[in-house]
Amino acid sequence: MKRVAVVTGASRGLGLALAQGLASDHDLVIAASRAPSASEELDRALRQRAGRIRRVAVDLADAPSIAALASVLAEMAPPVD
């Protein structure tokens, strides 16, 4: 069974470390952050773990942004762990 994890704040700090670590253990990590394209470290992780990390922009203080993330997750198969 494929496993999917969602990590918020994935562009830096603890969120980035979690996304990188989980990418080794899961089939797919959704790396969510307000500015996912702003992280050079996330870019490196994406290159090293091709296909295992997917960037998603989300602002957890913004309800429409959270709804958009929920829509992306709902369309995924398998479901998020």
C-alpha cells in the first residue's frame, strides 16, 4: 500500500526536515508552505527524491487556501496517512 504524508511549513526549518525525512519512508510527501518555490533546500530535496515530494502552496491562516489544499488531497489516491 502506498503511503502519503502532508507536511506544512515545509519550505524551511522543522517542516523542511520532516518533509525530507518522510520522503525516505513514504511513497509521497506533500510539502505545503506559503512560498514553496522560495526554498533552495526544498529544491535540492525534490531533485534527490524525484517523484517523492510534491510542492503545494497553502496559507494556514487563509480558509480558501486550506480548502484548495483539501481539494488536492481529496483527489489523491491513495488517501493521506
